[in-house]
Amino acid sequence: MKRILLMTALFSAFTFVSCKEKASSKIKTENVAVAAERDEASKALPVMSFDKSEHDFGTITQGTPQETVFTFTNTGTGPLILTDAKSSCGCTIPEYPKNTPIAPGETGELLVKFNGSGQNQITKTITVTANTAKKSETLRIKAFVNPKGATPVGPTAN
């Protein structure tokens, strides 16, 4: 019993003595500078600004492929990286500079191909995911699709 009491007393004394160091004395000043620089860099966010958010192909004949380009500019302070672009259906295919850093002030292009399927008024969306504060942007394409061989009846038909 005396041994257990003696061991407990020695362990307690060792614990109290080893905790006397101040944690602030262990801070390395060069690590503080690196952390401050890293924190400042994390505040530099890109902003994706598109020249247009919607494109209207007008009246088209069914099955006639269409293309348009959405131009965007990085108006933020950090490099812009597009990680994904998905359309609302398989008839619309976006092509973009995937995982390619776009510096502040630089521009890029997102090509959207539409195969001309559907009938009457159609609207398709493209969701672009990037490393911005908003995380994603939504673009739209629309058209009035006339069936093949039919008399044009769309909003721009004569």
C-alpha cells in the first residue's frame, strides 16, 4: 500500500513540474508569418462574371445542331478554377477549361452545343461549378423548335 501511495505521489509531482512551461514560449515566429500569409491568400477569391446568362437560338428546325459561346471573366482576386459544367439534359453538352486556373482579369470560354431535339419552346440550363464564393452559376439556352418538314410557326416565323 505504501508503494502505491509513493508511486501516486511521485507521478503527481512529475505532472505538476512538467506543466510549468508556458505554451506561448513554444510559438515559432516564422510559423506565425507563414500562417498569416496563408490566411491572407485564402481571402483572395475569384469571381466568375459572364457576358450573358442566357442565349436564345430563336426558331430552329428540329435536329439542327446549334452552338453558342458564353464568355466569362475572372473579376475576383484569386485564380478561378472551373471544376464542372452539367446540363439539364443529354441534348446539351458544355465544353469548358476544366481545372485550368484562370488568373484575375483573364477571360475564358464555355462552349454549349445543343443538338436541336425537342419540339416547340424549349429551355435548357447549364450549371457551372467553380471555386467561387457562390460555388456555381446557372446559364440558360432556349429555342423554338419546329418539327422537320413543318411550316414554321415560332415567334420569329414569317
